[in-house]
Amino acid sequence: MTLTLLRYLLVALVCAASVFAQEFRATLTGQITDPTGAGVANAKVSVQNLATNEVQSQVTSGDGNYTIPFLLPGNYKMTVEAAGFQTAVRPVIELHTNDKLTSNIAMQLGQVQNTVEVTEAAPLLDAATATRGDTVENLRVTELPIAGRNPFSLVNLSTGVVFAGNPQFTRPFDNGDNVNFSVNGGLRQTNAWLLDGVPDDAVTDTDTQRTRGNQNIAYIPTVDATQEFKVVTNFYDAQYGRTGGGVMNVTTKSGSNAFHGSV
């Protein structure tokens, strides 16, 4: 009896390991330095989601490095505090789906009570990953005219992406033709679709004999529910797999402190 239970437990653990989702949230990383360029250890780095006021914090390493993962796409305020230095504030950092941005800040000597606002810093670079692609942000999702109100029609805006399906069947419930995108000359129906990090692929048994299947999308969110999505075209992270084409990583809208909606 005990041996049987252990076998069932082992099978459950293996199955659980196989359903880990790919990441759609962003990561902010960088180094905190003093005026000489040396790393500042034990500095407190905090990022605040401006939509929800949620704060995530981390203390820098001995070299002044920090990494704050699992940040929902949106606008953030970054604050750095360290003994013997003035508090540094970067008022707005815009993070998108699966971004890995680097934000380095040079601290100034002084009292913690004094605040220095970083307003003319260099643009944040996505230097932590080799992944290449395009982010279709919320402004384009909500403001551009879309036939059938299908946000995935905007995948065509990405470089190297061509729709190779029937343009008559691009409505949100036409989940068969909507997968027919060719990425950088690759075969259609070989792309991966993710919804908030969870695989959104489905397979249709076309001859009912389980000998041939076509790739479909399990669910296409409406324009009102879509925050943004990232089209990854090459140099995929190790978290992605099982695809011979591109990766469409979709983020749906989440709540905030302000009432909002659409009619």
C-alpha cells in the first residue's frame, strides 16, 4: 500500500512539473553605484505599481546588483534608499510583456531625507535577453480599427509576420484560421500561443481517427480584455519550446485602484 501511494505521488509530481507556465511578467534588473562607480551594497530598491500601489522591494548584493522579477506589465515608480546617500527616485518606468529591462542608478552622497529625481536618465535597455520581437501595446489594441474586434489581427504589424490564412475567417470565434501566421518565412500553424503565460493552443482531430490534427487557438480574448501582447520572432528564451515558428505572448487586463470599463 505504501509503495503504491509513493508511486502515485511520484506521478503527480512529474505531471505538475510539466504544466509550469511560461513567463509573461516583466523583470527589472540593474546596478546601484556611488559617485565613483563602485557598487552600493545593501541598498533598498523598491518598485511601486502606479495602478495598484503594490510595492516590491529587494536589497542589493555586495556588488550593488539587484533583480526584481514577476512585475505585471504597466507603469512603475522606482525608489532607491541607502545609508549615507540621498534617496533616488525614477518616477515612471514602463514595463511590457516579458520585458527584462536594465535600470542603473548612480547615487549621490547626502542624507536619506533628501530626494533626487532621476528624469534625464538613458533609455532602459533590454540587455538581459537576446529575444527579439515586437510588443503590440494597449494603445494600438484599443485605438486601431480591427475587423471583427479580433486583437490578434494586429500580429501583422510585427516585422517578418505575414497572415497566410483566409481573411474571411479572422473573427474571434474562427480559432482555426487565426493561427495561420507565417513568422520569418516559417510554416504556418507552427507558432505558440500563450495567454497570461499559459499555453493557449488547441488541436482539432480533423479526421476523427486521431491520425491527423490541425493547430487551433483555444481562446481569443476580446479587445476589451486584452492589455497587450508580445510577438517573439527569434532568439527564444529557454522557457519557450515546442514551436517551429514564433511565440504570441498575450497579457490580459488586471484590476487597478481606479474604476474603469468600456461600453
